[in-house]
Amino acid sequence: MAGIALIAKHDSGDGLEPVAQPTSTTTVVDSGSPSVAPTSSVAPKPVKRNEVNVEVYNTSSIKKLAARTAERASTLGWQVLGTDNWPGSVPAPTVYYGPRLEAAAKLLGQDLGIRRIRPSVDPMKPDRITVILDRTYTE
């Protein structure tokens, strides 16, 4: 049952003045049948490794770390475009992804044993995944 709340205010003899508007209430009736959540008919598009471009970089002094990791990724089906040294540093081995490549980056991270996945940053190219390895990466 809904009620109307009024707050009295003395106003030079004009009487009561409503301060708050009445609120409506909604009554929920249980129909006794369980509700079924709608299901989405659109499944996420599966990642096709051979359609995703990847670059692998090394920030450590471990020789050929990027090349060996790129070979491993390539063997797993990833489209590796190249390897090089990265002039900066990262807090941990990281897979960086461009727009619409997050699912692929997570899969590549699983394939290479890299748990740190982040959106790409400048100067990384947005149309690919960039892997940056440091001295803590184990092959």
C-alpha cells in the first residue's frame, strides 16, 4: 500500500505544504514458474593463429631469446613477422595487443606461458601483437 509523505511547514497561516512527492510502489507477483535467462546466439569468433601478426622483442642480455620464442610461436601456428631487441624495459614478460586482438593476445600468452597481457602502447603497431621478453622469461 502506498502512502503519501507530507512534511509540515508553518507558512504564515497558509497551511501544510508538501515537500516530498509521493513515490509509487511496484508489486511483484511470483508466477511460480522459473525464469529463463535469454541465451546469446552469437558465439565469440575463434582465434585463428595463422591470421594474427606477431612481433617478438628481447629486453634482456640473453642472446637469441626473441628468436627462439618467435620460433616456438611460429611452430604453434602464429604469423611471426620478426624479432629484435627492445630498447626499454618491462616489469615482466608481456603480450601487448592492438584493437580487437585481446582474445588472440590471451591465447598467445597461454601458448608462451606469459601471464601479463596489456593493450599496446606507442610506438607499437596496433594491427598486431607485440611480445616483449625480459630476463625472467623461461622458455
